[in-house]
Amino acid sequence: MSNQYKLVSCIINGKKVEKMVDVRASLTDMLRDDYRLTSVKKGCEVGECGACNVIIDGECFNSCIYLAVWAEGKEILTLEGLAGPNGEISDIQQAFIDEAAVQCGFCSPGFIMSAVEILEAKREFSDDEIRKLLSGHLCRCTGYENIFRAVKKTMLRRLGKDAEADLV
Amino acid sequence: MYDMKALYEAESVQHAIQLLIEHPEAQIIAGGSDVLVQMREGKRAGKELISIYMIDEMRGISYEEDGAIRIGSLTSFSHITKDPIIKEHINVLGEAVDMVGGPQIRNIGTIGGNTCNGVTSADSASTLHAWDAVVEITGPEGVRRIPIHEFYIKAGVVDLKPGEIQTAIIIPKKSYEGYKGHYIKYAMRNAMDIATTGCSVNVKLSEDKKTIEDVRIAYGVAGPVPMRAPSAEETAKGKPVSKETVKVFAKAVLEDINPRDSWRASKAFRQHIAVVLAERALKESIRLAGGEVDE
Amino acid sequence: MYVGKKVTRVDAYDKAIGRTKYTDDLCDKGAYIAQILHSTIAHGKVVSIYTSEAEKIPGVIKVLTCFDLEEKHYFPTAGHPWSTDPSHQDVADRLLLTDEVKFYGDDIAAVVAEDEVAAAQALRAIKVEYEEYPFVLDVQEAMKDGAPQLHKDYPNNILKHTTINKGNYAEAIKEPGLTKVEGWYETPVVQHCHIENFICTAEMEGDRITITASTQIPHIVRRVVGQALGIDWGRVRIIKPYIGGGFGNKQDVLYEPLCAWLCMQVGGHLVKLDVPREDTFVSNRTRHSIRSHIISWVRPDGTFAARKLEAFSDQGAYASHGHSIVAKGAGAFPQLYPCDNVEVDAYTVFTNKSVAGAMRGYGIPQAMWAVESHTEEVAAKMGMDPIEFRRQNLMPVGYTDPFSKNEMYYDTFNQCLDKAMAEIDYERKYKEYQNQTGDIRRGIGVSVFWYNTAVWPISLETSSCRMVLNQDGSLQVQVGETEIGQGADTAYAQMAADVIGVPMDKVHVVSCQDTDVTPFGTGAYASRQTYTAGFSIRQTGLLLKERILEYAHELTRMPSYNLDIIDGEIVRVTDNRVMMTLGELATEALYSLTNSKHLTAESTAQIKSNAYSFGCTIAEVEVDIPMCKVKLLDIVNAHDAGKLINPALAEAQVHGGMSMGIGYGLSEKLIFDEKTGRALNNNLLDYKLSTFMDHPRLKAVFVENEEPTSAFGTKALGEPPACSVAPAIRNAVYQATGVGVNEAPVNPHNLFKRFVEEGLF
């Protein structure tokens, strides 16, 4: 094809940005190559592993099977966007660190973004619900156990249930 | 990057139809969770795409004037599951599409895409068949509506003529009023999987909950396209709610279904599972409808 | 002291904020993209390849085929230490690209293009003509006379056949009153499924080539790239950044040599070779499928009179790690349940399938599937309790293996069984689940496992370490053993901090490895990292400490033996007076006008020991018989890995291994088409790796018996957690249903088959 580009304007990690984007690009391509947001990982490129997961307008999407041009007008959040203005990290990131939920680290960014969506619901999910909400990610290092702990503990702490969180 | 020849972005249904007429070879892309995967595989590589993803008028769930439930074709699975109208009248559809892939897939995948790709394993399809859904198709000649079982022509092929797109799926009031149903997805793992067999059953019980006034059952992956099991339905209509009725009903599905042998599962295994699913899905439907099957 | 404490991973923060750089993150956007054309037949010869259409595609730089190889340098790929003895060297049977196709997915041509779309288009535009040969996918078929031959030097496709003979099996089975128990057991082909696929980049600088690769074994890759390209090994530089998991697949040299060669064909321009997931399944490495035949002759008192194992290991198309895999399992057989009369025959056989290599457990998960499924059947046939039968027959305290000199120092098996049983409430559940009826039944099952640490005395064990003191008293530590996600860097930092006597945050382990600067080491495999690197870290740390204290002596006039480094300070031990901080000493040492000295140490430890690392799994399941489904309700692994360097990371490591074992036991299997040899489910949707919803909570418990051969009392824990899970699940299903499934995985297909055979339907 003759090269086809389109101006894509969106908000990425709180900042309004726009760039000419190759219409053939996936959102993964755009975030990694055009914005150098390399926390967005490529593990399968067909929406089966969850490593490229980002939040778009409050919902999680595998950016590998999301066309970059669809980002027009959207608000996108990647792991890089979770840090506070002075680089302080969020409670869920700290929980991943504290619970040894991070091993090789390749699936971690995608998982943390799904955890963010779960926590934003501001309600207490059952264990089975948490598992289901995180089931769009594959991990080969952790057996999911410590990721489960990190997410559940953070959920309970945000709901003011610190004592219960300590028992997870 | 995807190997596409060109991308046309439709801004409205009419615009999409116009683009389809201008580019008859082009492939429609809704959420893309199938089309983009196939494009990467090489199957659809080099094709023109018409993206309808940004057409918001095709999203959402509402009542039509006659009480039918209208589901815009671009409504995502997760939005169907969360929708209050669906929860009230046809919760089983919300449950069924909540078993597609994983959460991210359910946010991008659309009910229109799930039916237009014409695959037998689609988690929405057996439930839509079991509830006598109607497909709304919009094209250059206007709007037409056809029963969902007519929409499926053969594996991978649906009744969309040049210039046409599917714009909505409708569940008529008579199809849902008084019915309760249950869907069982049989898969090899509990998430991120496609159905080995899917079975959706719904029933309407008599007022005293002792008789099955109507029962409908449909399968995915029991044949090349999603299908009803009419012989099984006939065995149970008007019959008392009983263990015997359920048994006979479940066995009878073998007269209707035609699963194939493949590396994903043997025919014998699928047949065995189809009977077990029919039995369990009917029992659960009866329970949801307020009936009780004696053990 | 840091060793033994739950210290946070040194790389956790960066990974949790997304800052960690993996190979692709480091690659310049201007890189050319390389993609490989794989064969679409399972066996045959490439007659011709037509590239002209591909070359016309805009953006295509070069198309190279098997016919463009000017020199044929056959190379081995196994991530083993090189042997200077030719008879012990790995089989060199690979070429960069080949016209002799040996499996569906073999590498026959490659494209270099400006972007991945052009590269993919070019691959589709290449036309290949083959001369097809018959192919063989089954080990027993491949061994028959007249079967299709893969390699001319290996008649009947047998790569290797080894035996173990102890006592006199033939005589021993004549003992009166023996019960014979016989079974066949089979494990599937599975794949590692690290979430980061294999990827590498190559670029030339002068006459040298720099390869950045997602590998476990940078120094071995350097050697093999040299061998494959026929160039001096010193011209090759390998950089290993953070990697997204390896599990043994990246303990093979994969496409580093090809990427380097392609780079050299395009003028040394940066080339990126990023393997798609589908190719990772087919054209990287897999775990050997092993079919085992076991016969046990058991006395009425439940002791073994004689035992026999025949194991047939499916190597796939090329030798890779070869016979080492089945040999390790075969070696475990006479040891786990010692018996006076044992015969073992182990075969490794080529078939026209994807190449099998190393994968977490290295033959032991397959061996334990066979042995522990069999043990369950023996106990049942003898009417004995499965736990008691094991306790009676397992390797006793004091057992010493004459070959490895490994010794069973502690009552490890009983301790692990006790701990696991208590954790999961075994006794109560076992009783409760006896003699059930109905559609839905529960069961609980056990399996033990045998494992040993590292590769001595089969192969070289060496570790080198370098420590460099900075001006502020902090230090860089480098070892040749690699961080691959398991947490090795953290363990090294803990060890180094303790040996030198500095706070852990003063220890900077250099994670990114670069063969130009990293001390020589053979990489991450054999669960050897903590054990082997421990020796060189301790030895080098003590050397550095000695040098520091000598310098302190010059500054303080105190004899060095009256000085120590405690918490980053030079302390006079006679009165505990702080003489200076290590930072002050280091600054003085570096900038001194009278005695400037860079305080560093570097040393190699050759390790001539090895250590058993044992444990067990207990699993509890619910079987829905009509649905042919197993739900895992509860599971615990118990391990004696010696002293735990970091209990939090040890627990996490066990979880990961258990997860892999759950997939092995319940769902994973790479399927090959009988008609074409093509892999049918080579993607993460159709290959059933277990998801978040397929696991219960995972429990890990430990018995910490300090390993006397070890620098820090520790031993293997990387692979052991994956070794006993699958048979424990199988044995739980057996208790629940009375049906033994001897072909893994215990998935609905196999359960349906077995339930039909046993008349349950």
C-alpha cells in the first residue's frame, strides 16, 4: 500500500498528545515505538497473554489487537502513568513489590493495570471474582499466587480492612 | 503493525454502507479480536479494512416499542453482562458472554463480531439461537430482519449481502417473557478458552411449576454452525417436570446434533458431553424458573 | 545478616514501575527486521526456493536461503559447558538454515526487511519446492527397522542407549511369592511458555559482532555463535539484559547465530529477530515426551525384590540436550526407591517433531510421572497405604550415591511428608475419601520427587565472581550465573553483603550480563545458581575483605586480624571501636597520593560437589465423572532445599513450579498432526497453560536442613517444585475414582477414554 498516516490525538498518562500514526499500527506499536512506553509488552500479539494490557477510558484492553487510530479522543493509562508527580508509586505497585508478586517481570505491567481497574471499582470482590477479573493474563513464574495476594490485600486496605488484609 | 492495504473509518452506519459499496473487497472490522488475529496469521493479510468500531450509534441496549430487547451490534460483551435490561430479562446471555476469553477480550469483543464471523463456538450464538433472536441487517436497500438461525449459512458464512452490515440483535418479547435459562460452556480451562461444546437451555414452566410449557436448547460446536435440538425440545414440551423428562430430553439431543472428530475433541467425547450438558442445563433452567426436579 | 531473611527483590521496584529494559526495549527503532521461513513438510529435501517475488516487495532488504550458506559449520545448541574431550561434546547437527528438512517448522530461509509487514509479506511470497520423504512421529515406530531415518549416523534413529545394571534382575525375580506390577506411563510434549518470546538483535562494530539476546547462557551463546559462523569466539559479544523467563528453552542456543549471520549479510546493520509465539512453540525447544515401562517385583512385606525400567525419550528432530534428559531420570530410578536388583534401559530417539531440549526439571518431571504413578499402583496392589508404602521404601538416611557422592544426610522425605500432610490435613481427607460413589468424588494424592543440584560430576561446575569497591564503600558484584526472573541477583546481593559485612543496599549486583566484561560462567540451569555462585561469591568476598582489611591496617596500624567489617564500617574487634567507614577507606584507597589502590577481587570456584534436593507434593481434587473434569481443590509442596537464602523468593519460586506442574498434570500438551507432522495448537489459546482460574491457593512449606557441601547451606530449588505435582494430581484422581490415568495430562480427553475403558459410563 501507499503509506497511510493519520493524526491521532489522545490523552496518554494524563498528558494530551498527538502524533501522525501509521494506520497499520496497533496501539502496542504506537505506545512502544512512538511514545517509548515500553512497559507495554509483546507476548503473543493476538490478545491471549495480556502482557500489553492498558486502560482505555477506564477499561482494560489488550493493546496488541487494538488499532492505534482507535485511540483518537481516548484517555489511555499505562503502567508508566501510575506514578505520582514526584515519582511516588501507587499502593498496588508497592503491594506487588512487598508480596514478591514480581519475578521475571514481563507480565507484571499488564497485571498491575488490570488490578488498577479492579481497585477502581471500589468494592470488595470474592476470591473467585478476583481470579476471574485477572484471568486475561498468563504468567509462568508466579503461579498467580502472590499476584492474588497483592491484589486482594490492596483491595481490602483501600476498603479500610487492614486487619483482614494482613491475613490474606 | 498489521498488513492491511488500506483502512477506511466509518463514521455512521450510512457511511459504512457507502464505504462497503465503494470497496466491495474490504473486510469489516468491529472490535478486531478476530479480524486482526486472522490478518496477522496471513489469512486476511493485504486486505482493505472498513472500521466500524467508532460508530457509537451501534452500541447499547434498549427496549423497542413492542418490548423487544435491542442490542446494538457493537455492544461489547462486558457491557452486555453489566446491562440492567439484560440482567432482568435474559441474564443467561450476560452470563454466556462473560465466559468469552478473558476480561480484556470481553471489553473489545462485540456481539456483532461474535455472530458475523459465523463460527460455531461463539459463546453468544447458542444462547441467541435458544432465545429465537432476530438479526437486524442494514444495507443499501434499507433494514431487514431475519431469524438468527437463517443468518448462519454455513461455517464462517453469514447472510450479509454486498453493502450490508449487521446493526443489531433483537430478542422479541415473546421469546424472553416467562423464560429462564442457563448456559454451560464446556472448555478445557476456566478462562481464555473457546468452547469445546456450549449448551444453552431455557424453559417456561406452568404456573404451578410442575409442567414444562416450553423448552428450547441450542448448541455451539455440535455442528458446523450453532444449532437447535428440535427433537429434544419436542420430547419435553408439555411434559411434567421430572427426572425422567430431563433424561429423555438429554438423550434425544443425539438425534439432532452432529459434532465432528477433530484434534480438539473426538466425536464420541463431544456427544457424551452434549448429553451431560443438556441434562444439567435443563435442570438448572428449571430451578431458575422456580421448578424442582426430584433426585 | 541478610541470608535467611525475606528481603525485597533488588529488581522489584523497576519491574513494578515498568522501567526494566528487556531486549526489545533496548533495540533502536532503525533495526531491520528478520523473519524465518519454516518448512511446511515434516521430512524431506528442499529442492529449490524461489525468492524473486519476495525480493520485489518494497522494504525487503535481503532474502537468504539454505542455499546461500557458503560454508557449512555444523554446531551444537545445548547450553552445556563445552567439553574439551570430543567424545563428551554435544552433537553438532544444526546449520543456520538447512535444505535437509527434519520437522515441520525447520529453518530453511530468512528475510531481512525494513519492517515486519514487508518481512511477513516476503515470507508469504517465497515459493519452495520440496522432495518429500516419509516421516515418523512416534518413538517406538521410529526405532523399527525400515522407519524413516533422520540422521545417517544414528541407525534406527537411536541417538543414544544407556543401561544401568545393579544386582541380578533375572535371578531376583525367581524369588517365590513375589507380586509383579507392570505399567506403561507417558508424558506429553509441552513447552516452556515464558511470556517473553525468544528475541535477539545483532549489530557489527569493527570486525566484532554484538548480540543482545534473551538467553539464560550468554557465555555459551558466544562460543556457539563462534562455532556456527566459523569465526573466533572473541569476536562475539553477547549482552543479556533482563529476560522475561526462560525455564530451559533459553538454555539452548536458539537464533543468535542466525541473527548474527543475517546481520553480517546486510553490512553489519542492526537486525532484530523477534520470534512469534507460534514459532516459539514449534521452532524453539520443547520438553521431551517420555514413554516409560516399569516392572516391579514386590515381596509380601512390601519391599522391592527387583525393578526394571525402560524409558523411551522423544528427542524430536535434532539432538539439542539429547540423552542427558532421560539419563537424569533413569539415574534417579535406582536411587529414589533403592532396590538390590535393578535394570534400566534408556533410549533417546529422533522423530520428525519439534526439537526437545531442557525444560524445568530436566527429565525428572517425566521420570516422577512414571515412577510415582507406578508406586501408587504397587501400593494399591499390595493393599498398603500409599504414604506408608513410600516411607518404607524411600531412600534412607545415610544413602550415598557412588557416582555423584551425593549423600542423604537427613530424614528429608519423612520430614517433608509430615509437613505437607499436616498442612493439607491429609489423614482426615484420605480416610474421608475412601470408597466413594456418585458422580462427583474427591481424592487426595501424594508424590515425592528426586532431584539433585547442578551438573557435577557429569559436567563441569565452575563459577567466577568479580567484586569492585567504589569510592563510597559500595560495591559492584558480577557473576556468570544469570538472573532470569528467579531472583538470583537478590540472593547474590544477600550473600555478598553478609560475606563482606556491608548493608545490602551497598551491594550492586550487575544484572545485565556482557561477555566482554562479565566473569566467565555457564549461565542459568540445573537449579545451580544459588548453590554454585555461592562458592565464588563467598570466596571472592573473603578475598576482597582481606584486601580491604590489609589496607585498613595500613591506615590504622592495627593488625588486620583485629579488624573486621561490620555493617559497612571498619571495626576493631578487640573493643568494637569503629575506626572508619568503609566509604572513607575506599575514598582514601582510590585517591591516596602515597598508596593508591583500586580494591577489587576476582576468583573462580570450581565445584566438585553436588547435593540432593528432595520433597513432595500432596494434591486434593474433585472429579466430576460425567463431565470428565478434575478440579484442583488444594495443593501443597514441601521442599528441603537446605537453608533458604530468601524465604519469600523461595516460596514464590515454588509457586511457579507448582503452577507449571499443574499444567503438566491437567491440561498442557502440544499436539502434532498425524497426517502432516504440523503442530496443531501452537498458540496460547489452544495450548492449555493454566490460567488464574485453574488454580487453588498454592501452598509451599520447607524443611531447612543445612546442606553441608554448600557455601551457604543451600541447594536446588529452581526446578524441584515442578517435579512431583503432576503425579500427585494423578494419584488424587486415582483415589477419587479408582481409575489410574497413566498418560499425562489428566485432561477430559484422557479421562473420557479411561472412564469408558473402565466402564464408568
